[in-house]
Amino acid sequence: MFTRLLLLFILVPLAEILLLIQIGDFIGFWPTLGLVLVTGVLGASLARDQGLQIIEQIRREFNQMNVPTDAMLEGLLVLIAGVVLLTPGVLTDLCGFLLLIPPLRRLIRDRIKRYVVRKIHERQIVVTPLGGARKAADDRPESRTGGRIIDVDAENE
């Protein structure tokens, strides 16, 4: 996982720089700068609008006593889209705008849900009522503290 993230944080910016240089050579410096600024502002505006719609959807689901799992995942994807769109670059802008297309975002949301459910069934993720999610390795007896618990009731005099 660390290697993938390292490659992501090295290769993506490198590809973005090379692509921006190529675009700058083709259309010029100022139009390229304008393109970067316009996509950032437009993307942030779209992400904000969609984020507000999702917040309203979450409120409606809570009011109906439903857990808004789908809406929360979509909200996370819109947040990621907004962050990616604020990052200067053509590839990241493309990814951000793709995340702002609701049918595509729902497709990605459903894939994430299937992945998490599969990991839960494989016991690679363990969900507990109050403790949140944790890795299955934490569930082994040797990973627990072995101390004794002494429960005492005290009275003040």
C-alpha cells in the first residue's frame, strides 16, 4: 500500500507537469494558466453545489430514521472530487469532474460498498457496535491486554 501511494504521489504530479508543459507549448502559457484557474473555480463551485444537495439528502434520510450510507459515501466522493479539482493539472481535473457525474459516482459508490462488504465477510474488517471498524488482527486473543479487571463499588462516608 505504501509503495502504491508513493508512486501515486510521484507519478501523478510528474505526469501533470509534463502534460501542462505540452499544453502550454501548444496553446501558450496564459491560456494554459487560464484553463487551470477556470477548471479549479468551476470544479469547486460544482462540488459545493453537489455537496450541499448531498447534505440535504442526508438530513432527509436521518429524518426518516434511515442510515444515509449511500449519501455519506457520495458525499465523500464529492469531497475527494473537490480536493482533486483544486489541484492544478489536467489529469486530476478530469478525475474530479468524472466524480461529479452522478451516475458514474453512484457506480463508484456501489463498487466501494461491495469491496467493504467483501472485506467484512472475509473478516479483514471487523465492525463492533461502539468501537467502530478495526482490523481483524485486533480481534485475536494475543492482541488484547491480558490484565485482570477488578470492579469495586465505593461508598463515601
